[in-house]
Amino acid sequence: MAKWQCGVCGYIFDGDEAPANCPKCGAPKEKFQQLDDETASKVDRSRYTNGLHMELFALLEKAKEISENGIKDALDPACVQIFETTKACATDIQQRIKAELKTHMTKNKWG
């Protein structure tokens, strides 16, 4: 399927032809340019990688929730330390994911 980019706002549309108007900014069809195969492939890869980042982010959120429960339970100091370490690492990785996704967006890698 072809990919079309709005020349006004950068929105990328998937379809056999450009839309009548940009779904994001309302620009007319004439403002769209079809992406070449290499660029379209990069958009697909970026979408896939960004999806993996979001899936990992959600799993880390669950890890933090489990860790909070373990910290509250406080069976013994060694257990609490594991849960605290897990929570801190999960938070750190989530911040890295946010920074990476921001980088993708500023480099037009967010399809």
C-alpha cells in the first residue's frame, strides 16, 4: 500500500491514493506527495519499533505495579530490595522509551 505525506503538517496516510483532505490539518489532496519505497519502508519499520516501545512501556507499568505490591507486603528486607530495584529500573527504562520516542518524532520517524 502506498504512503502519502501531507506537505503542510507531515501527516502520513496509507492508501492507494492520497485522501481528499488531510485528516490532521485539512489540507487538500494536492498537498500530498507519495513517499518513495525506501522512505515508506522506513515508516513501516519505525511504526513497528515504536509499537514495541509502547508494548514494553505497558509491561514495565505492570512491573511497577507488582513491585509496589511487594514493597507494601514487606515480607523481608531482601524481598523489598528486589521490588524497589525493579521499580526503579522500570521507571528508568520508561523514561528512556519516552526520550527515544520523542527523538523519533522530531526526526519524522513517527508514521
